[in-house]
Amino acid sequence: MFEDAKPQIENIVALVALCPDKLQEKCFELLLTSYLQSLSPSRPAANPASVTPAPALAPHEAPSNAGASATIPDAIKTRFNSLVSRTKVNGAKAADLFDFNVDPFTFHALSVPGSSTTEKMRNVALLLALKGYLISASWVADWKEFRATCIDHSCWDQGNVAKTMKHKWFKVASSATDISLTGEGIKAAEGCFTKLASGPDDASA
């Protein structure tokens, strides 16, 4: 072992002799240390891909800047972000209005705005058309879903539905044509969405 090291030590001493007197001691230490390290087997570099990922954060530990887009399906993310931008609502609160764990996604249980059956029926149509926009980029609500949702929220008025849906917000509205919105209807739908995404106090106004 020592005989193998002898030539290297002699080389180190020769190199040290070339250094200024004041630096020879330090130079010898550096060269000797470098030589000894070269004799030790090198450890393989860590593979970035094998690094253990950080554990998932519990809900209360989630980063403060975590956005709603983490739960939004890619197919609607662009339209959802555009809607949030136009209405200037909080993206996380807006995302909480929907249940994205089902396909097709739907609204979570919510209190439909409106002080009368007529207002609630129209608002149901607006909200379903808004959901239709997120899904297909068309402000259209399915009539069967509209009727079922109105029944769920105790605002289905069979005798007055035709009169209720003859409104400036709707281009057409019937079981044969479904429900499509006018420009004013789109603004009204976004306004309704804004109320719901702003908080329970505004949503129930």
C-alpha cells in the first residue's frame, strides 16, 4: 500500500517545492488531501428521478397560493379561467360551486337566488346555461335538466313556465329547443354566478 503511494508522495513534494515558501505547507495539505480522496471509492450521484417526493399536504397545510385550477378538468380550464377573470370572483370559491368528481360535472348543492318562483326558475336556467358554456362553449341549458333542477329547488311552475321563459334573457326556451341565452342573458348568468361565488350572504340576497 505504502509502496504504491510513494511515487505520488514524491510527485506532491516536487510540486510543493515549486510553490513560494509561505504557501508550501498549505499546498502540501491540499495536494495530499486531494490524493487521499482519490483513493476512496466515489459515491454515485443521486438520480433526481429517484428522489422521494415530498408528502402531500393535508388540507390545512395547503400553500396559501394554491389555486382552484388544481381541481378543474383540463377540458374546461380555459373557459373557467376566462369566466373568473371577467366576473372578478375568487377562483377557489368559484370552483367550490361545482362538483368536478362526477362526469359530467354539476353544481354542488346551492341556494338558487331569487325572491319568487319566477325569479328562481329563470336563475336556474341561467346557471345551467353557464354550466353549458363551460362544457361546450355554448350558452345552452338542457330542458330536462332545467325542469329537474327546478323541481329539486321547489320552483317548478308548470302552469306559468311558458310565460316565465318568454323573457329578454332567452332566445328560445322550450322542451323542443332547450334553452339558449341572448347577450343580456349571458350578462345576467355571469351576474348570478358572481353572487354565488361571492359568498352565502350575497348569494341569498
